[in-house]
Amino acid sequence: MFLPRKVPPDPATRIGFHTTFCPGVGRGWWGDGRKFYNIFETSENRDKAMEKFRGWTDVHKQTSMGDLLWPSPRVVDTTPGVNDDEGVKETGVKSRSEVVWNGGSSVRVLTVLSLDVGKQDQAETEEEEESILQFRSFGLPVQSLGVSSARAYEVRVVYKLEAGGEEEPDEIERDVGIFAPSRLGSNSEDGIKTFAAPTTNESDSNSEANEWTKLAIRFVVDNTDAGASINEERNTLISLGLSVFVIVTSSSASKSLSIPILLGQISSVPSEYELFSDKVSRRSVALVAS
């Protein structure tokens, strides 16, 4: 890297963290998954040969592209019994300007898992071979963040799952959750407590918008962590991302499985409900229980 990485400021002391994965350029403009502006909608008199070079550039619309995604995602295979270097065959990341949640672009992260390892059930007959149940899971760190100890934060993520290959839809079940914040560089979740947070997906009845999914959690970092990574502002450094769970229920599937995920937005702000390292307020408990 030509420049040293520096995490965004603590959302609790300065300004909330927010990114739509936009480099400050684009060919259109989206809001909640709907396109409101298309740069290619030009008049017939305009030179169409120049249309492919047209677009918009606004430096003040730049947001983080996910500092833990580049130059390649650091996917962590969390499947029980599978080593990290065995389960993940390939990873890749690129910016997308044609499928967007907010702003001018999104980020597409591709993870290719090997299905040759980590089988929980070994088939002994042909009948069993036709219905092998294989569970796989992995963590996808996306963004580093500095937070204060004993302060409650809320993280919200908007994502979309894309088709992963030629497998039949009923052969694969996929589920995504917010990656439990872990200590930057160690993947350790010790001393970080997470809690449920309410979220909705009814932002728009438009079918294009409904293909995007929203997730939210709350978390708090203990102030008793001797091994925590600390920056010059005395913030605990953590990583935010997604946890992905996959079940393959057919032996006819290939030896590898591609999981493409579009990231549309990630934000983190101080939680309006006070959560403490040793106790949780009654109001928060009621929300979690509901």
C-alpha cells in the first residue's frame, strides 16, 4: 500500500460511519434500489459514439469501498472441522455500477468454496449419496472501525444475494447475517457482545428494491480487554462484515460453490439504547426478546 490505512473516526465521538461503496463516479443514481437518473438517457441529436464515455464525477460523494475487501477479500472459513486454508478456493471483488442500492455503485464480492472438505455426513449407499447434506459457513470482513469501550453501537447492512452458478435453486440454501464484530487482525470476538436490533424491509413495494435485504445488530465492547488493538485515539479497532451460511442438499452439485454478494450500504452509529458490558437495560432486553 502506498498510504497507511487509517480507520474511520469513532461514531460515538464525531460522526456516524456510513458508506454506499461509491468511489465518487458513476453512470446513474439510485435510491433504495431504484434508478432515478440515467446518464445514457440522452437526446437523439447527441453523438451516441460519445455516450460510453459519459458519466458523473463528484469527489464529495466518495465513500469507503470497504478497506478490508481490497485488493482481495479476507474470507474466513468458519465451517466446523474445516481449516481456513482448505475451504476457500477463490475470492474476488469489483465495483458494480448497474445494480445499486444508494448512490452510484455497489461492491460485488465473490467467494468460491470447496465442497470436497468438511462433509458432515458420509454416504454409504447410492440412496444416501443422492441426498448429502453439507453445511458450510464463512465470515466476510468488510470494514474496519474504531469504537469506544463500554459504548453501545448499532450496525446496519444492506445486501443482495446473486445467483452463484448452474446449480438448481432447490439444491442450495443460503442465509446471511451480520458478522459479529471482531478485533481487527485477530478475528477474535472475545469481549464483544452482540444484541438483536429491529429492522424492516418494506422500504418500497418496487420489486427491484425488494431484492435487497436489510440487517441490523447492536454491540458493545468490554473495557477489560488487555489484548485489544488500539489506535492513537485510544479506540478499540474492530472489523464489520457479514456471516454467510450455506447448505447443499444434493450430491449432483459441483465440487465448488460460488457465492456472489452485492454490498449496497453499511452504517454504524451509537445505539439509542444503553447497553453495558455487565448488564443490559430492561428496555433493550424487551426489544431483544421481541
